[in-house]
Amino acid sequence: MDSIRAHLKQVQERIRLAAGSAGRPAAEIALLAVSKTRPVSDISEALEAGQDAFGENYLQEALPKINELRGTAAQWHFIGRIQSNKTRPIAENFDWVHSLDDVRHAQRLNDQRPEGLPPLNICLQVNVDIEQTKGGFLPDQVESAIKAIGKMPRLKLRGLMAIPAPADDFQAQREPFRRLREIRDRLATPELPLETLSMGMSDDIEAAIAEGATIVRVGTAIFGPRNPVVQAH
Ligand SMILES: *Cc1c(COP(=O)(O)O)cnc(C)c1O
């Protein structure tokens, strides 16, 4: 079986090729290793291979891993649904939040971010498919959210994030990513350049990079298929 190190190399190669096709420097695109449902031993293996950014969806699962890996190079990105009564451990333990979709959650994270830590990096999740069931600000809510959150001193608004519905075909995959980029291009200002586009997962990083992704979030292609039982909570 291929090791995590070999998988990381393959994904980096995919990023390099996709960046080349898009005429972009590969260094512009960061790889976030999505380690939800994976044991600490897998994360340690990725750390040893030089991967330092990890994405987690579930607080209960993430906190013991973060504690166990304190003192390592690991950086933690929260990419799951946020519950209002669980913002404090996010504010205290993570470096980034990609899945912010409620200004009230932003206010709580801002108030709860410990003084000794740098401001919490934030991406606003946008519901680019406009599916009622999914998380994220609707496209026409993003501007007012940026205005409110951009002023919060303990948060650093970095950009936008999306989780589009899966599509098989490259052109179909590109469409929602293009919509996210266009929202960013329309709302970016010199004060708030929104330089981060967090988009693309194992099956569609090429399409996301073609549309300007600066962070791709990859789980399966690095760590292998997830255990469906553990994934279900
Ligand atoms: C699980 C997850 C990923 C990674 O998905 P893969 O298909 O395993 O690469 C990326 N982003 C979010 C928000 C996720 O929940």
C-alpha cells in the first residue's frame, strides 16, 4: 500500500500540473490535509513528510488530536459546521476557520479569541449552489457579512470558501468555483483583498485551481477512503 508520504507527493504533483495549466505559480496554492476521522499516527506521518496544515470538521474529535500534537509544526483549520455553544474551543485551539457562515458566530469567535494568540484567520463559506440545505452565506449576503466581520479586531478575514455539489465533468466542476471567484473579485478592496479562495477537494482540485483556488482541502487522496461509520457523526 502506498504511504501517506507517497500520496502527499502525488497530490503536490497534481497541484503543480494544474497550476502550470492555469499559468499560475504552484507556490500560490497551499495544501490543507483534511484529517477528519484519521488517527494521530496518520497526522504524524504527514507531518514527518513535511505537511503542516490540517483540516478538522468535528471539535470533539479534533481537540484530543490538537492536544497530542502540541509543540509540533501542525496548524489547525476548522472546516466543519459551527455550533454557537462551541465557538470558544474553536477560538482557543485553531489557526483558521473556513466554514464561518453566521455573523453571530464571528462575534463570539472574536470575543473569545485569546489575547496571547494572533487574530483567527477566517474564510466565509458561501453557498454557491444556492441549495437551501447546505451551509454558507447566500451570494447576496456575503457583502454585508464582510462589512461586519472585516471590522472585528481579533479576526483576520482572509477570503471565501465553498463546498460545491460534486460533478463529474471538468467544465461542470469549474462553474461553482468560478462563481466563488467572481464574488471575491467583485467584493475585494485594497483594505480587504480576500486573497484566499478555499476550494477544491480530492476529486476536483484541478478545476478549483483553474478558477483561482489558493487553498485546496484534500482528505481521501492523501489518507485513503474514510471509515463510513466514523464519518457519520
Ligand atoms: C471532508 C472534507 C474535505 C476533503 O474531502 P476529500 O474528498 O476526502 O478530499 C474537504 N473539505 C471539507 C469541508 C470536508 O468536509
